[in-house]
Amino acid sequence: MSQHPTYQELVLEDRVHGSIYTDSRIFEEEIDRIFHRGWVYVGHESEISGRGDYCTRFVGRQPVILVRGEDDEIRVLMNRCRHRGAVVCPYERGTAKLFTCAYHAWTYRNTGSLLAVPHDERYDSSFDKADYGLTMAPRQATYRGFVFASLAPEGQPFDAYLGRGPRRELDLFTDLAPDGKVLATAGVHKYAYPGNWKLQVENNVDAYHFNFVHKSFWQIMNKRGGVRMDSLGTAASAGRIRNLGNGHVGWDYRPLQEKAGQRAISNHPKTPPWQQEYFDLLIDVHGAAKTAELITASPAHVFVFPNLALIGSQIRVMQPKAVNHTEVFVYPTLLGGAPEEFNSRRIKAHEAFYGPAGGGATDDLEIFARLDTGLHADVDPWVLMARGLGKEELDLDGFLSGQITDELGSRTILHHWRDVMSGIAQ
């Protein structure tokens, strides 16, 4: 390998060089090329349902405010005073008509326009407040309540970025709500780990680790209720993993869930009343055939490059902070129009595995720490991701598909990462 390898040399068909997870220079370049030029998920409309509601986020390293203005328009505003550059909103979320910079009290409306400048008579006649509103993200787009932004004025159009695969997954996730509205209002789990952001990204769609990393949780579930979830993570599982294009990856539960879809519309005698009530509401809205399709395709499991995952009932957001430090935000969601007991059980099921005291997230965090340590042992620096290579097939939807424990997910993500970093893709 050359002294300064290219990204094409670092990411091969069946393996990647460990430095893509540990090299701080690579990290700085990917923040610029991926997070500051491409499309990034920012937040969900339900988090800012009322006028003046806001939440603060980061796009790459740059702070933004996701806010619904008094005019009911949703904007992604740079969280930076136009005077001396201080953050104008230091709070995580809230409701405000105005944002006032603590440094010199420049005050902005929640639409971003500059309202007041103390002692503005000391500026000359060329100063016009209309020129100094909070800067909007150069591009933003919303699909089914999911708000994305790009800090680059020009680039890949949003529709081309999202593509039909993730678009369908967002539809399926949202259409599970009888009133068509997913609510990211149940709170947030936050965690961090000492490792690269791509470790969590790949883990989102990795079924191969299930029966090893989460073995104790599956044993408890089986002992308590006879639930055998470990069958998903075996080479005999009928589940599929799919390359949805542009670095996006999804799981396909349809081969596993056909009976669940039929049960949803059949008033099965073993279906609990609270669940049947929910099924009936969906049938009223969508009809029997669409309801069966929704239940057959659920639960959600999709990664939207570079920082969004929908897993079960949650919205998961990855936030890279340093080459070896990543923050993750997990938002369990409710389904608008669903029975209260259904939503309550939805949250409890989420907490059992993904919550702070659950049986899943803590296992993964330990593995991420071990990965970061091990990846620094670079006598043999290559990381293998060849499982299932050459055994992929085109599915009925036209996507490249593999058995669910194959490493097609990692290859999809990292090959796209390589192409973006090389300037071949956007």
C-alpha cells in the first residue's frame, strides 16, 4: 500500500482498513465531505408541533435550531449570532418567540429575522437589520415529518438522495399510526461511547452479532415467556438484509411475518383486545390488504445514511463528535390515534431492550469500546466483511438482498462511504 493510501485502497470489496475508524485526519475529512456537504437528518416535526417550539441539534459540528416559527413554517437555523458568533439558544428544547444572544443582546424572532440591536444608533447608515437575521441552512427538506438539511448550497437533490427504498420504509413506519402521525414526544435516551461513529452505524443493521452479544437477554426472554428471538440471528433465518442504494440499508421481515399480517386482519381468538382494537383502527383507515402489508413489514429496521436509523419503535440518531467519541440519541415513538394501552406497551417493549436499564444497548456499548481498543492494534490492520459476499440476489423490489446475518449492510454503508469520500458519489 502506498504511503498515503486513497479511499479506494482503504475500502476493498471484502474488507476495510482499520484506519477508517481510528485516523483523526480521515475523521475531519468525513465531517466535511459527508456531514457538511450531504443531507443529514435533523429532527422530527412532532418535536416542534406548536408555534415557537424548538430543539437544538448539530449538523456535523455545526449547531442548528430546528424551530417552528410564528408563521407555522419549520426552519433549520444556524445557532450562531450574526454579530460575534455566539450560540443564541443554549437550551436543548423549549418554546420561544425570541432568541436573544447573551453576549450583546441581539434579539431574533423565531422565524430567524433580527428584531432588535441595542444602541443601534452607533452603527452607520449602511447597517440594516434585515441583512442580519439568523442564517438558514442552505437546503432543507421534509418527508413524512422527518426533517433533513444540507449545509451545501448545491448538491444531490433530496429526492435522489433519499430514494424509493428509504422512502417506502418511512411510509411504512408512519402509516402504522392510525392518524398517519408518528410522535417523537416520549422522551429521549442518550448515550456516548469511546469509538468511531461508523461502529454504531454498522451495528444498526448487523444481525450476525445478535446471539453472541445479546445472548443473556434472549435467555431471559425465553425463560420468562418462552419467546425465542434468537432464531432471527442464525444462518437459517428467512429474514433478509437489503442494499437500498446511497448507503441506505434495510431489513426485510416479510418472509418471517406473513402469519402476523394475516392475523392482524382475521380477528384471531388469541389476539389481545388492546391489539385487536389497534388492528381494527388500521383496517378502518387503510383497508384489510394494506393493514396486512403494514404488519407483515414491521417492525421497522432501516438505516438512512449517514445518521438516521429506525429500529422497532425508535428513531435513532448518530452524532460524531471526535474520531473516538460518538453520541447517540434514541427517541422512542408513539403512534398517533392508537389506543393508549397499545402505545404504553410499545414504550415498555422498547425500554426492555433499548432503555437505560434494558438488555441490549449496554451490550453494544461494551463491544464498541472493545472495537476501538482492538482497532489500534494495526500489525494486521484489515477488517473482514466478506460474509455472504457473492451470494446476494435481487429481490422482488429490485434491491440487492442477502441472508439477514450476511455483512451486506457493512459493505453497502462503507462502499458508499468510500465513494463519497473519493468524490465519486454525493
